[in-house]
Amino acid sequence: METKMDMLHGPLLKKILIFAFPIIVGSVLQQLFSAVDIAVVGLVGDSNGQAAIGANTSLIALFVNFFVGLTVGINVVIGNYIGRSHKERISTTVHTAVCFAVFSGIGLLLLVEMVARPMLVIMATPDEVIDLAVTYLRIYALGMPFILLYNFGAAVLRTVGDTKRPLYALLAAGFINMLLDVLLTVCLHLGVVGVAVATAFSNVISSSLVIWFLTHEDGDIRLDLSNLHINGGDLIKLLKIGLPSGFQTMVFSIANLCIQTAINSYGPAAVAGNAVALIFEVLAYYVVTGINQAAVTFTSVNYGAGNLKRCLKVFLISMAVAVALTNIVNYSFIFGEKFFVGLFTSDTAVAECVYERFRVVLAVQFLICSYEISGSVLRGFGHSMLPAVITIFGTCVLRIIWVNTVCVKFRDISYVFVVYPMSWIVTGIAVVTAFVITFRRLYDSKTKRY
């Protein structure tokens, strides 16, 4: 089975789509772990259980996404080595990345177990659901080392264009997750505990399969478990690119925690409705992240080879594809909102909250493509700090200010939702401008050398 891809030559559109599609489907499957949890709990009539899971969405993202953001460093560093044909450095980087994922995952597990209840209290989680929310988070945390191991391992596979095998791993894990959800929740009546156990075990399956793929790889990215170690130089390179992206996602998650706290103040129906709406938004967002992964990987390889014109083509094609696909997905949900929302809840108050968020947020979610794609190409150039700083201020800081001023004065949940499109417009203009300036400087510098 052919798993590698030549990113330096040939038409880009088809290759970007082939590269991105398995990532999109795989990301959707990861989200479906949570979606199935919410759906199964909702179908057995437990709206408090739905709210307990939903209350953890932003918090889990805060803990996990920082380390997932670090995987950008893997794409860029190994991608550059591939473009420059530095094969001797690829192996040490692979082993460093996997080893770092193991230690980071264990540390994250211990941290979450210690701060689960205090964090949910700070977020003003409703009294009716806080015990269930703490239980869900602590069980979910058992799978965090495997979540990181999967994402780091999948990032290594993607550097050679292999996006199919990580998808196969998630397909297997997703199937097991659904079976366990039904068995533990519907048959054994374990409720939130059942869906949490199912999700944690599914993460073990997906990560184990990815590690198996790496240990049986024939090329330069082969993983030898007996040779696991951290190379200081490689780790510094990975962190130099990955840390800004990781901090960006962490601060982004903090801003969303503030929004979640504001939503929590509207009661369990709003919390559950927001959780359901987020399922659809995240599904559409994963379309963008799939294209992002293609953009940063294709850019890093071609930039390493010195082909800036091809990098510009990567940017233009990725932006167009991301905008088109996001709108197709989102408006499919909007036009069929009664059907799709009905899959998750029969509660009228919950459904009305979902519809409101659809109208305010989902309808214009394509705006995120402006800063996401631009930022990914900048990271492919090795400029990871610039898009991170802009996004932190343009998106995260604005959201925190809005929630603590406007949303305090106007007690209407629509004012909470409107902060999303506002922040997307501001951030998009800034990051696209940064991309144009950076590309011109790089192109002028290359032209002067020749």
C-alpha cells in the first residue's frame, strides 16, 4: 500500500485534497467520540448528563490542545529535513517526538486529576451537574497520555504524506467507542461513567495502532521502541516552532473557558444547547484544520527545497478549498437544523439555544479560514510566533474583554455568541496582512541572492 506523497512536484489541488481528506475524517471521528457520548446520554433522557459532558468541552480543550499544538513543530522540522534531504536527522526527531509525548501525557493526566473540581467550580458549573462533570473529566483524563501519543505519532506519519493510516486507527477506535457507549450506558445503565470509560479506552486503541504503524515503517520515520530517547537539539527545534502554536491554542482555550463560564450562568439548558451546537461547529472547523495540516506540511517541505512560488500556490489553493468546504458543511447543518438537532435532544429549551448559535456563529464560520490558513503557511516558513501573537490578541483578548464587559451588561445569550464573528474578522485581517508582508520579504530576499 502506497502511503507516501511527493509534495515537491505535480498538481497541488488534488494532492492537498488527498492529504487533507483523511485528516478531516479522522478529526471528525475524534469529535464523534464526544458527540456519541452526548447523544447516547441525551437519548436515555439524561439532560444533566449532557450538560456535565458539555461543561468539560472547553476545559478538555485547554489541557489537550496545548500539546496538540506542539505537533506543528513535528510537521515543520521533519518537513524541512525532507525538503533538504537531511535523512540522518529525521530518525532522531521521530524518537524525540514520541518520547516527549509519553512524558507529557503522563504529566497531563496527573495535573487534570488534581485540578478537575477546582477548575469546574471556577467555571461556575451549575450545582446540578458539577459532580457528574468532575466524574466525567477524571475518567476522561485516563486516556490523555494516549491522546497525545496518537496525535504526535500521526503528525510523524503526515510528514511523509501518510494521512490514511491515522484515519484507519480512528475508524477502529470510533467503532469500539460506539459499541462500548451502548453497552455501558444503555445496557448497563452506567450513564456518564460509561461514556467516559468508552472514550478513554478508545483512545488507547487509536494510539496503539499508530505506534504499531510507526514501528513497522520501512522508511526514515521508522520507530524503534528500544531506541526511544530525547535529543536536546531536536526537542529545542520542535518546541521553537510548536510552543507558539501550543500557547496560542491554550490562550484560545482560556478565552473559550471565559465564554463557557458566561454560558454556564444561563443554566443547564443553555449549557446543554451550547454543547450540542459546538458539535456541529467543531465538525466544520475540522475541515479547516485538515486543510491547515496540508498547508503547513506542503509549505514546510517546499520552503525547505527553496520553492517559494509553490508555497504561494499552496496558500491560495488551501484558502479557496477551506472556504468552499466550510460553507458547504455549515449550511447543510443550517438548512437541516431541525433534523440534525433532533438527533441530540428533544428538549425545546436546549434546541432553541442551538438554533440561536447556528444563526449567529455557524453561518459565518468560514471567516476563520482567513487567519487559520494564513497562520499555517507562516508556520511552514518557520514563523510560528507571529501568527500566535496576532491570534492571541485579535481573538482571545478581545473575547475575554467582551465577555467581562458587554455580556455582563446585556443578559442575552446572543451577546455571548456574537463575539465569535467579531473576533474572526479582526484576527483574519491582521494575519492575512502579516502573511503578505512576510512572503514579500522572503521573496525579495531570495531574488536578491540570485
